[in-house]
Amino acid sequence: MTLDDSGAAPREAEAVPRAADTADDGSDGESGDDTIALRLEQLILGSERRYTPFQAARSAGVSMDLASRFWRAMGFADIGQVKALTEADVLALRRLSGLVEAGLLSEAMAVQVARSTGQTTARLADWQIDSFLEGLTEPQDSGLTRTEITYPLVELLLPELEEFLVYVWRRQLAAATGRVVQAQDDAEMVDRRLAVGFADLVGFTRLTRRLEEEELGELVEAFETTAADLVAAHGGRLIKTLGDEVLYAADDAGTAAEIGLRLIETMANDETMPELRVGIAFGTVTTRMGDVFGTTVNLASRLTSIAPKDTVLVDEAFAEELSRTGEAPVSEAEAAAAEKEGDGPVPAYRFALQPMWQRPVRGLGVVEPWLLTRRPPRP
């Protein structure tokens, strides 16, 4: 929940139950749902509401302005000066400001840490409540309502989910750190050369008009799950999902190519899925808060939009990188001639590249797409 240094009356916010508005005046205005909501909040946070935003900032030794920036960055609603913050909130403020005071983080970076953490965990929490807990709290024959079942369920799951979250975060942090320290120089740690791919469901807009909401949701979930599993299994990283589209990245062109073709092949074998198209580009990419930006990303997106259904289009830099690493021949004609002559060992290329017609791409000038396919095994 964010702080409001204006001193104005708090506005209603989902993060603060209505009972908070009457907590200090001794009135008994709590409904049953509010009481359970407060009990759940105390269970999850591990402490009771004790501080107004001003009191929390003062206890943490930070200014109201900085405290407000931290809370807003984490994505919580303004609450005015309601007594709704806990010891955990004070400790979080103290830790972030302590990192700034020690010179380990700039103030802007500390706010960015709060924002990236808030955005990531907000999505995770929403998914867990909407999908996970909802399925486990179906009313039983005991006569208890879903709300009444939620408290003991959260009490049992909370420590397990917390430990698992920390474990996965440490694993991901170790993997990300390993990738960064392998960069060739300091500049490459920030602006790195990556292969970036988009995979897009064909005709998704038409599907939204034809399918029921539940069917559409199941299709999107199946697509995202399949794509996420394939990307991870073959060494890539899923950057984000956009309903009918996924964005992934890989450190090398061969990995990105394998993922792109696997996505096409897997979706083509699923009769419930529409056709897919994939675009991949290779080049310098700027990474921020887990996302990727830059001309390379824009080019991959444009290639996806012009790719025929069930095909993978790549840019010239990607094609050159595949050839440089020996994943695809520089020239199919030369490779075929070498195989025919049988003079010495012939490289076992994994992929084939076919140049397509050059075409103007909005905002990027004229590009030469290449059609990426698997190279048939040699007889």
C-alpha cells in the first residue's frame, strides 16, 4: 500500500479493507468479510497494523517523500494517513534506505528495485489467488464457505510457498549472474548481443470473436504453457507473454533457431491450436527489469508480422551468426556441391537458410528476411 504525503483522506483501495477506515475511532463497523480479510492479512504479513504512513517513515528514519516513492514503486494504492502499516513495512523501508545510505544503490536504483519486485510478485500473487487457491477452496460438504476455507489453507501453504519462492529466485539469480559475468566486457554486461524471437498465433483476433471466454482462456493458457516449457527446455529464456504472442531470448543463434522450429512443429501437431509464425533477430539488446528493448527486438517483431503461417523468418545478422558458428551453411549450393563431391568430411549442419525478397519494414528501412528450416539429414 502506498503512502500519501498530502495528508488527504484515503481513497478506497483493494489493498486496504474498509475496516481500516474505522480502526482508530473505536466503532464496530467491521463486516464478517472484513474481519476475515484482516485475519488473513495478519497471517500473511506476520504482524498487525500499527503505523500510519507518516509514523512508518519516521520509524524507518526516511523522509515521507522517499517512503512514498518506494510504496508507489511497489504498486500499492494511496491510503492517506490510515493506521494500516506493520513492522514489516518499516523494516522494508529501513532496508532499502540503508542500501542507499551505504552507497550500494543509488536512490533511483532502489526505486527501480522496488518497482521490478512489485510488478513481478504482483503478477505471481494474482495468479496464485485466481488459479491456485480458487481451485483448492471449492466448498465442501462441511458446510464451510470458500472464504472460511481460505484461512486454514493459507496457513498450511504459506511457509511452503515462501520457501519455494526463495529457492526459485535464488536459482534464477544464479543463472542470470552466470550469464552476465560471461560477457566479454563491461559494456556487454548492459547492452548484450542476444537472439530475440517472437512467436505469434495466426488469426487470434478472429478466434476471440468465435470462442467463448472460457475456451479462449484455455487456449491461451495452453499456448503459453507449451511455449514456456519449450523455451526453458532448450536453453532459452521466456521474457514475457502477451496472450497470443510470446517473446523469448537466447544467448546464441542456434538455441533460438531450435526453439523457433520446435514451437512451429509442436503447435502444428496440436489440432486444437491455430497456426503459428515466428520471427527472430540477432544483435545488441538492452535489458531492463527483465524485459528487452532495442532495434533488434523491434526487428524480430516486424519479421513475425510478415512471416507466412507455420514458418520462421530471421534477419540477415541472425543468418550470418548461424553460418559463423557452423549451424547452417553459408551457401546451400556450395554445401550441396561439397556433399556431392564427397571430398573430405562435410559439416553436419542443423539448419538451412533461404533468402527471401527484400522488403521495406516500417521504421527499420529495407530488410532481407531469411526463411529458416531444418536441414534434412544426410543419407
